[in-house]
Amino acid sequence: MPNDLNAPLESAADVLRAASDVTLLAHVNPDADALGSALALGLVLHRLGKSVRVSFGEPETVPETLLGLDVAGLLVPASAVPAAPEVLVALDTGSVARLGPLADRVSTAGAVVVLDHHVSNPGYGTVNVIDPTAEATALVVLRLLDVLGVELDEPVARCVYAGLVTDTRSFRHASAATHEVAARLLAAGVDAEAVARPLMDSHPFGYLGMLAKVLGRAELIADAAGGRGFVHAVVTLDDAAGLRPEEVESVVDLVRTTAEAEVAAVLKELRPSSWSVSLRAVSAVDVREVAQLLGGGGHRLAAGYTAEGDAADVLARLRVALETVAG
């Protein structure tokens, strides 16, 4: 992590040391990096005697695969988040809008600490610790924990590891330094298989039926993305019925394996005619730019946005944005 973050890290630590009540928020539809980062820091602050809560704007339920990280019962529903938090910490949230229904807390909080690794983050906090070179926000949180001078024990290390293993795609996108961090987490007692399997390699039987339908409708457009290839799939509400959000979110990791496509997209229906779109690229196309054209954001090879309309219209607009960036 760059040394020029030393000052904001110290400022963030000072804010948290002085606080008596801290609210930590992940982005809507939180993943393991967002919620793992929030719970790691939250657990440490809880042990330091702070009143702590961890939450996110939507959906109403916590992803089942992440529940086990909350060893201290810090997770609360969005309705339990104070209207004017003393200190608000936003984690892995590249814009205020990504806080969803809780976005207004940024303007009402006494202080706002932003911990993130999205290059598109504008720095909307009173203290901003943003490292676009970090593979996961969990790495930013770990460095903050070191500044706070707290012990890295197994429950905290497990939360950090959950964010790291998922955002690096099982360390395939990890630097040598990040592998060293992983070794440190394992030395703290983390059981790598026990953490990774429920997050990445365990699904109910109904998942197979959903995949059969969704992947059977997938379409490859070989001349799209500037001739590099574009593959897409659509997951409707009917397809996802009875399955956890985790199952729906994982579809893009299968679609992206298409060898003939540089860019992959999965449309996931949230409500009738309302979609969450996940974008992935192999190496040549910056899908963050594509997502930004459509009101979203993310990273160069992994990004997303939300859209309204029928699936055909959403795909048509996506194709235009994709050709604008890749063509």
C-alpha cells in the first residue's frame, strides 16, 4: 500500500479512537469484501469498548454465506441505523449512491471515514483512505488495524481473509505482497478451506437447475467488444426463485470463462423490469468505463450498474456503451 496513505490512515485511526459510537456500512448487496471488511473493523472497535453496528441498505437479509463472520452479533437491519451517526465508516463503497437507502447518512453523520479500493471513488468522506492498487478493501482495513495497534486474532483475520480470497478470485489476481498477507492471516489461525468453500464452492441442488436454464440461453456475439467477443446471460426472477442471492451472483463467474469472449455480462432481475448488471473482462477492455457510461462503476476488469427496462433494451444500451469503450 502506498506510503502516502500514512497520513489518512493516522487520521482515520484518530477519529475511531475518539469515537464512542461507530456505524459501519457496506454497499448494497454486500459481498465478502464489503461485509468482511466492515465486520473485521467492527469487531476490533467493539473490543475497544465502542458501541458498534454493521449494516447495509439492501436487501433486508444478510447473505447466508457471510453470517458466520459475525461472531459478536454486530449486524443490524438498515432500519436500526441512526439517522445521524456519530461516526460513519463506509467500506468498499465507491460512491455515496452505492449505500442505497442509507446514502443520506453521509450528510448527517458527525464524521465520515471512507475505506475503499475503487479508483472511481471521489473521496466523499471527512477522512478518505482509498488505495486503488489494493486488490481488496480488506487490505486497506488490515493496514488500519495495524495503525490502531490491535491484535490480529482468528475471528478478525477470518473476516479479512474472506474479503481477500473472493476479490482476488482465489489469489489469481494477487501480488506477491498480498500472498504474504494471506500467509499472515493463515498464521493467525484462519482455516482457508473452511472460509472459502461456503463462499465460492457450495450451492444447493436447485442451483444446477437454474444454471441449466440460464446458461442454455446465453449468447455469444463474436464481433462485439471491438471484435474481441462479448457473451451475456440473463437471470430472471423466475430463474432465481427459491435460491439465495449468492447463487445468482456466482453466475457471472461461469459466463466469464467463455474463451471466445473478452467481455462477459450477466443481467440479474431485482424486480420486474429492474436489473443489476455484472460486467467482467479478461484483460483488454476497461469495463469500469462501460459501467460508468451507464451510471455504475467498479474496477477495470470487474464492474457493474443497475438499469431499468426489459432485458433486450438493457442489453442494447450495454452494447452501445461497450462499443464506445472497446470499439
